[in-house]
Amino acid sequence: MESIYLDHAATSPMHPEVIAVMADVMQNYYGNPSSIHHLGRSASYKLEEAREVIAKSLDVKPHEIIFNSGGTEGDNTAILETAFSRQTQGKHLITTRIEHPAVLNTMRYLEDKGFEVTYLTVDQKGRISLDELQAALRTDTILVSIMYGNNEIGNLLPIKEIGELLKEHPAYFHTDAVQAYGNQTIRPHEWGIDLLSTSAHKVNGPRGVGFLYKNDDIRLPSLLHGGEQEEKRRAGTENLAGICGFAKAVELLTLEERDNRAQAYLQFTKMILQSLDEAGIDYEVNGELENKLPHILNLRFNGIASDLLLMKLDLKGIAISTGSACTAGNVDPSHVLEEMYGKNASEVKESVRVSFGYGNTEAEVQRFIQELIAAIQQLRK
């Protein structure tokens, strides 16, 4: 029985060409990029080559890319260093209630340190209100941190509109773009984004590497202190193989490739929903079907416990999830669904996330549909 992996929002398999690039770097470019001898210089050249590839994907300057260990470090750096370096100007921050734990837990930490955080609410479709954001803005607001696309329900948040709203306000604007980067066209300079965090492992790159985009127009201290790597903005010897692998993954995501993937994922979604309708399955889509990340589909099956459904599918070699992988290993309910429906709502314990990615085929999705319907029918009995 072949496994079917439909949990790409948690992590994605590495592309073979990424693995090949990383192996070459590990074997032939093992010098420290900070060393001045020829091996160090060749490693430094590879590092800057990768930085240019990444910068081009966002249409920003190479200097504005700071390589790090991934989304969590990027979120922490953007939020903590903005808060601590600007606290003489104000101690108020704004975010949403459906952010990734890397943002929410960092905000809670800051609350313990005397900062005030406003958490924007969402409606039952997972949408925020721009009017609520505007009303929350104060003269002492120093940071607005709102994710680009939600990792559980796939909703795209109004990033362009928020950037426009903040044009005349001194608050920095940070977005966690971990789920969106690689499948959405993002233009930080045009849209007023000051800080943006990503992770390579969401786009078929390696784990443990990412970058923080920092607009040259803002000041931000380093979160880590030590050596002078990344122009003194992020201490620690660079993960050269991981960075080059990340750059290769980004290089492979051409506009044509992204469009082809998006169309395939939309077709997969259509196949699933149509088959559920034909089988008479009682279900609801959590979030929106329009204005969303194409690779994420969150479904609620009325009366079916999500953990039991996951176990049945897992026994058939099919991997899906109930939400964020960063809360794996426990049975905590989805905070995103709780904010949408309420803490005790049945939707919270009856919903699963299906997320598509590189390597998925129509044949796999058809088999998933068959096993999903069979599992639901068995559990209903």
C-alpha cells in the first residue's frame, strides 16, 4: 500500500533538484563564508548568489534578505526586536487571533513584559475587519503583525489594504508569509510591508532555514548576538547548504509552475467537493473557497470526530491533519476554528485539513476520496 501525503501545509517533501544542489554544496563548498581564503570566498559567492535569487522573487534588494533558521525565528525577530527597540515610542501592538503560534506566543510573552496587544477578531469565515484594525490603531502603536495566508483554513488576509492603511502611520508592518511565499506574488515595497518571514520547508526546500525580509527604510537590531554574519544582523555561521537548497526551490517555482500547481490544486478541491456531494456526505468548508491559498482545504464533517477520521485514514496510508503541525503531539483544539465558531462549537472537533503539494496526482486524490467516504460511512454506523 503506497502512502498518500496530503499534509503539505505542515511540511513539504524536498524536490530532488534541491537535494542535488545541497549535496554539491556540502561536498564542494564546505568553507566558512566568513573566511578570507579561497574556500571561504567560494562559499561566500554561493551565499550571495542564493540571496540574489531570493530577493528577485520578492522584487527587493539582496541586502534586505536576512537568512535564518525559519519562520519561527523570523517572526520572533520581527516582533521582539521591533517591540524592544521602539518601546520609547509606544508599547502597543496589533495582531489577529488566528495567527501561527510563533506570533501568538511571542505576543503573549511581550504582554508579560508590559506591552499591550490588541488581538483582532474574525468572523465565521475567518475574515478580519479593516474597520476594526483602523479603530485599534493608536499613536503608540509600534507594530502590526498579520499573517499573509492562514495555515489552517487557507484564507488570504487583506495585506495590500493593510499596507495602504498604514501608509501614514509610523507602525511597522510585519507579515508571516510562511504559507503564502512560493504560491503567491508578493511585493513588499509596493504594498508597504516592512518585515516578512518565511520557511524553506513549505516550498520543497530543507527544514531549518528561512529568511526575514527587512525593508532598508526601518531599523531593527539583531535578535542573536555573536559573530558578524549577515552584516551583523543575524549572528551564527550560515547554513550554506540549506540556503542554497532554499534558493533552488524558489528558482524551480517559476510563474508557470506556480500557475500549473494552483490549477491542479483547485481541480483536486473540485474533485473532493463534487464527490462528497454525490455521496451525500454532510460536510461544510471552513473558511472561504475564494480568496484563499490554493493548496489548503479545511472541511468539517458533521458528527464525525476528526481524530477518529485521521486514524482511519492513517491506517490506509493517507496523511492529513487537524490543523497546525506546531501543536502536534497533543489533542488541543484548533485555536483558529475556536475563534471562528466558539470554544465549544462542534466544528472545532469535527474538522480536518487537507493540503496539497509537489508530487500529488489526480489518482492519489481519487483514492483519498474513496477512502475518506468509506471512513465517514463506517464512522456514521
